[in-house]
Amino acid sequence: MPRGGKRPGAGRPLDWLKEHTREIIRKDKLVERLAKIASGQNIDQPLTNGEIVPFPAPVAEQRKAILDLLERGYGKPEQMVDMVLTDAGERPTADELLEMRARLMADRARTEMDRDE
């Protein structure tokens, strides 16, 4: 019976994903295609009948290609997170939460009854 956990030789080899991604990028010339899209050059688009026709890249695709190339070359920019943590004091007990929920549901039921009248 197979067992889980860390074992020597188990799992995906190190850098497996990185190597396969590099192979796909080289083989399909993805960076060159992104550069063509980013510069607004015509890109080959297959039609439903199988014919390949050059079309200009839409502006939204140009913008996305530019961002992808920048992230590939320079990495993603750091994101600043600004938040304020406050201590709300004591937390309600389970019984208090149930009581609050019951009051809320009763208030909603009363409001719906008032609307129906």
C-alpha cells in the first residue's frame, strides 16, 4: 500500500516545471509573438475554415503583451499593502452569537411581514 509523506526520490524532480516551461517558450517562440503583439504588428490568426490571415493585434492584447514582457524581463512589481489592525476587545461567545443570529432573523421576518401588509 502506498504511503504518503516525504521520501527520497518522491515527488516531481526539482526545476521540472521551469525546464518544461522554457522548452515551450523556445519551441513556440512565445516571446517573439508577444513582442509582435506589443508592437502592434499583424499577427497570424486562424479562421474557422483553417485559413491563416494576418490581423492587427487589438489594443487590449497589445497592453497585456507589454505587461507580460515587462514582468518577464523585470519581474512583477512589489505590491504595497496598507491596513490597520485594531483589537476589537472581547469576542462574543458561541451562545451570544446564536442569540444575535436569532434576533437578526426575527427582525428580518418582521420586516418582511410589514412589507406584505
